[in-house]
Amino acid sequence: MLNDFIDQFGPSTVGGLAAGAIYALIALGYTMVYGVLRLINFAHSEIFMIGTFSGLAVIMTLGVSEPQSGIALIGLLLLLSVVAMVGSGAAAVALEQIAYRPLRKKGSSRLAALISAIGASIFLQELFAIVVIPHLYDHPRGRDNIGTQQLLDKEPLFTLGNTDVRPDHLIVIVASIAMMIALDFFVNRSRIGRGIRATAQNPETAVLMGINIDRIVRITFFVGGCMAGIAGLLYLLQFEETRYNIGFVLGIKAFTAAVLGGIGNLRGALLGGLALGLIENWGAIFFGSAWKDVIAFTVLVVILMFRPTGILGESLQVARA
Amino acid sequence: MKTAVEKPAKSGNPLTGARRGFGRAMDRVRDRWADAPWWQRWTVYVLLIGLALILPSDFFASFMSPHTHWPSLLFNPIGVYILLAVGLNIVVGHAGLLDLGFVAFYAIGAYNMALIGTKFGWNFWAILPIGILMTAVSGIILGAPTLRLRGDYLAIVTLGFGEIVRIIAENTDAIGASRGITNIPHPPNMFGLEFLLDPLPYYYLLVGVVVAVIIFARRLERSRVGRAWTAIREDEDAAEIMGVPTFKFKLLAFFIGAMIGGLTGVVWASKVIAIQPANFPFILSATILAAVVLGGSGNLPGVMVGAFLIAWLPERFRGLADYRILAFGAALVIMMALRPEGLLPSRQRKAELSEGSGTEASAEVGK
């Protein structure tokens, strides 16, 4: 058992970090919306799913047929990221407009908002399974996995001990940390970011100080959506397949990551995501990979029992973000 | 009881007018009901039970369910959904605890029936109390560590629990892994009812169970326990200060909700012969929760109507086949925007929901 662990420690650490980076990017969307609205955006997992499909659409339209390299690869990745971000961001804004804003205006209960979110989530999944995938993606069996062309060479870049580091792992980890730093700057340094922090801290006072809450909420959803879009793209890059309900389990895990790091806390999301990815992958060495999800959910329950505010604490509202 | 809470009319939207009209008509019916003498009420109860018993006849089948075998439909999903919704209503409607993993209790009940029935060959009636007890204990196991959490955290933890139960069932070879368990025994024959493949006897059994559970839930609602739940739902801190042991009562709500979920699982498993982990997906939890909210969380008749509609409508309109779940998702969103209190809301709940907890300026959803 211990030998297994030592043997597989390296590979599962790399795998865990790559998985965790994706959790962290999705977790950002949960954490920002929760910070501003105190709402679990249950349909955020579908925003991630839309990100994967936006990327897929570009790959199919361009007719990419072989792994790319050099300038072509960089250009392709940039184009893909822009499309995935815009696709997911727009979907998130539409979601807010349709499913949450009417409830917010009426001052409905949180239960109502959560049910509306579940409804939106079911609606989006089914929309993709029976309308979008069969008709727009020419894939009659909308509930199957949809594979995509391999975009980059997956030969190991370098080897540390017995650990192969593949370029896609590296891209996923580096890209998500870069996005995270960019977001941290945006929230902490920009004017809009200040508005987001103010709204999270105290919406009434924020309004009195001249902040347009509707605009802030829309931007929050858009930014969260962009992050989910990037996450979707990175997922596609790494696993080369997607499906209509891909977001469900990933969404719950990303939420777990957000809670683990401290919901409402951006840096916490990164820490929580990476930690969850590592715990899950290391745990899988002992229990087998079929138990990964159980490990993740158990972590969630244990964290909530002993430290419901997460590792770094809830803090978008204490203006540190 | 008669404090009808009316919001000031805001718009000339005809839909709003229709909704208010419906609400007022329902209020009048309810006032009559509240003032009716005991014999009138009992007549209605008896008539309703009578209706439930003749419901499987061909007369109803012809227009209720032209596509599917009506008595089968009445057992599952209609009867099963109603029973699950009544159980979840205690947790969500009365105690105000959002549970997104209710299907786990249903699964545990079903697995108890299947395991004990196939391994030890016990009789349905012997397994029933054990299944209920085991499920209730699992409710405590879930509730004890998590019930200190705030509402939406609780929702996610229960969701996680529901998934854990399903994945454990899927990965454990001793209980059949993803193949599940087959050859589950049927209940023994009694009162001239033969429990074989015909769904009718199971339907009558279920009607009996539903009536018993409704009486139980009704008595509970009107007891000290029910009042404690209401107090917790409305303001947990205030309830605690007033001397309500909130944690204990929240745990009790989980305990009883789990019992009813387990009971449903046992009865259902005794009919279906084979069960699989795939029978207990998250979407079932969401569907039952939607039934509770659609019908009017906290109001027993409303919840039952909601469960009936959610179970029956998709089967009735099989012509729309694929689009059913899509429409279901959209309906949830629209329903929450137009009538968040449900079709037949509990009056108390309605008053709570329409209290000005949020203003235009406030970005917070709810309190």
C-alpha cells in the first residue's frame, strides 16, 4: 500500500494539480456570485459545460485535424479562449437575467432562487442533449460523450523521477494560475472590482455610494462565466471529450473547492481547488479511482463540520477579496 | 388564520389578476373548510379515500393515461412521488431545511428490503420496520454533523450525501455493484390480495400507507413538534432564545423525513423485483423537491397535488417524449418567478414569502 503510494505519488500529484486547477477556475464563479448575492448559482456547472461546447464549436468550424504546434497552437488557443470566455460569459449573463433577476426584484426567498437555479440547470442540460448537440453539432445521440480532435502533442515535456509532465498538464496549471492572478488584480485594483467588493460587503450602502448594483451583478456573472469558459476549454484540451451533463459532478466538486478554501474568497478558491484535486488523487491511490467522488464529498462534509468558513475564511465581504 | 396578506396591486398584468383571483377563491374555500363541522370533513375524507380506491378503474384510465398502463402509473411514479413528497415536506416545508439528497433515504429503504429479502428470505412485513429504522438512523448519521450548517451549505452537503450513497452502492460488490439486486421477494398475500405482477394490490397497499403517513404527518404538524418546526423555520435564533432546542428538533425532522423516505423505498422495492443504483439519481431528489415547492411547501394537500402533477403530467403527455424534462426545468424557473409560494401555498408560508424581505436596492436574495 505504502509502496504504491510512493510509486504513484508523482503522477497523481501532477494529475491532481491539473484537475484541481480546473476545479479552482469553476469555483471562482461560485465564490464570486456567492460573495455578491449570497446565492449558490447551481446552474454554474452548465456555464462550464457551455464553455466546453463553445471550444468544440471552434475546433469543428476550423476543421482542426491534427495536433498543432508553435505559432499555430498559440493562435488557436487564444482564439479558443476568447470564444469560450465570451460563450460562457454571455450564457451566465443571460442566466442571471432570466432566472435570478426577477426573483431578486421581488425579494423572494433563497429557497426560491435555488429552485430556480436547479430548474435552469436541468433546462440547459436538456437543451443541449436534445436540441443543441443533435442539431448544431451533428451528433444524433445527444446523450453520448462527444470526442474532439487532439489539439497538441501529448508527449511528455520532461520527466522528474518517474513522473512524466505532459504539456497539457502544464498549460492547464499555468493558465489557471495566470487567470487567477488577473482576476485578483481586477477585483482588488480596478474601479469595477471595488464596486464588486463594496456590493459584497453591504449592498444597501453600496447603492447609497452610487454603485449600480444591477451592473455589478451582471459583471460578476460575466466574469465568473469567463472563468468557467476557460475551465471548460482547459478540460477539453486535457480530456478531449465532453457531454451534456459534464458539469454536474465537476460543479459539485468546484463548489466543494470553493467551500474548502472559504466561500467568497478568491484566493481561497485557488487553494481549495488545488487541495481538493490533490486529496482526491492521492486518496484514489489507496481506495481506487472509482471512489474519487466519494472522497471529494467526504472532504466537503468534514470541512463543513469542523471549519465551515473554509481554510482562508469567507472574505469577499471583508473587502480583502 | 384569516390574515390574508395582499400585496399592493402593482401592474395591470392580466396574469397577475388571474393569480390573485385564484388565490382569493382558494382562500374562500379554505375558510369554509376551517369552519366546517367535523362530520362534513369526515365525509370529504371518506370520499377522497373512496376516490383513491376506484381510481385505477378503466373509466379513469381512458382519459388519465391513454399511453401507459394506468394502475402501474398510479403506483410508480404517482404514488411513490406523493409519499416521498409528503416525507420531504416535513424536512423542507415544516422545518425549513433544504434537503437535496432525499433520494438517498429512498435508496437505503429499497436496499434494506432487497438485501434482507434476498439474503435472509424475510417477509415484507418483518423488513418494513427494520428498513424504516435503518433509514431513520441514516438520517441521524447525516443530520447530526451537518444540521449546524446554514441553509444553502446544508443543501450542498445533503446533495453530496445523496451522491455518496449512490456511488457506494455502485462500487460495492457485496450489494451487486452497478448490477444491483434481483429477485426481491414480494409481500405475502393478504385480504385476498395477491402480490404478484399485477400492480393493483401494490397500489392498494400504497394507498393504505399514504393514508397512514398523512394522518401521522397531520398530527405531527399540529403538535408541539410541529409548532417548534415552524418557529425554527421562521427564525432559528428567536426560536432558540424562546427555549426551543432547535438542533434536537431539526434532527427530529430529518429522522422523520428519512423514515418516510425509507418506507417508500421498502414498499417500492417489494414490487419491482430488481433495483439498481441508477434508480436513485440526483434528478429524482430535485424532482421531489420541485413537487413540494410546486404544490406549496408546508401545505399537505398542496404538496400531494404537486407530486401528482409532476408524476402524472409527463406520462400523460408522452407525445412530447424528449421535451418533458426540458419543459420541467423551464417550468421550475417560470414558477419561481411567478408564484414562488406554489399552487396551494400554506397560508403561513405565503405570509412569510410576501413579507418585504428584499427591496429593489438590496442585492441580497432573500434574507
